[in-house]
Amino acid sequence: ALISFSGGRTSAYMLWRILQAHGGTLPDDVHVTFANTGKEREETLRFVHECGTRWGGKVHWLERSDTDPRGFSEVGFNSASRSGEPFEALIAKKGYLPNSVTRYCTLELKIRVMRDFARSMDWRRWDSVVGLRADEPTRAASAMARNASGKEPFRAVIPLYLAGVTNRDVRAFWTEQDFDLQLLPFEGNCDACFLKARPKLFEVE
């Protein structure tokens, strides 16, 4: 399985719960992946690094690459792109910007990067563990529909949704910790995302 760590509070909480369920050490065939687009906020990068350091689980930092034959490169906190390099290269290749109709950024910079990472280990089928909560039924339904289609080599697994975990539970967890993601909920991990409403973009900037 691949545990998809977006760098947000919910996916971090999911990772913590999975680590606790395995006594703090994941099985050898379970990997934590963080796909960096180069447009993640610095606070997000620090949070991902701190979760991995404090909890002892290795996080694979991945970035899309046109030069690596695997389709991705593995980086770390210090070497991760911070000026949008993977995103810029993808836009140059596509010839147009991502938009609300064609959200190729998520597909190409995250989903396919993690897919290529799994394939680099000669995996043909695997579980993709995603941090969708019980109060996100529409997104959960989309994940299940994707599973039913059988089009992907992976099967989405949504443990928080199945366990009835809500945003309130996640927020309560982080109030009890001695570190946290230093972002307000509306800011999001990706800076200046086109899906944000204009007033929120003004606040972020």
C-alpha cells in the first residue's frame, strides 16, 4: 500500500493512526508518499518533515520529472523544489494552464507520480490509502466509483471515512499535540491555487 500524505492535518492524523495501529512501524510493503508540486507552502514542507521526524516513519518525498526515466525523482526537505519547478515544467509540456475543467495538476503532479513510484518497485496492484473523512461523502463516493471502474492499478482505501472520523475529530487531535501545521484552514497547502475563491487568494497573498 501507499499512504498518500498530502501535507495537511487530516492526512497527517490518518498517518498517525495507521502508525499506532502497527505499533509505530509500518510493514515493509507499506510506504508513505508526499508528492511535492513545488508550489506547496513552506509551512506544509516543514510539517511533513516534522511528522516524519517525530513519528519515526520514513516519508518518500516525490516530484514529477521529465529527465528521470522513472517519471519522478525522490527528494527531501532540503532538496525539495520551492519555486514551482515541477509545475512549471508540466505547464510548458502541456502548453496551457490547469483550470477548473482540466485539473491536470493533481493528476500529473500527485496521482501519477505516486503511481510511477509504485511501479518502480514492480508493483502491479496496490492500495492507495487516502485521508477522506466521514464529512466528505461526495469525495468518498468519487473514490469508490473510481475503484468500481477498475481503470486504475490501485484501489482507493478511505479508513477515516469508514471509521466515521470528521473534521472536528481531526481538529481535536491537533489541539492536544505540541506541534501543528502553521496554516489557517482556508490557506491550504498549495499557494495561490486556482480553485480558491478570489477573496481567499487575496488573504493568502
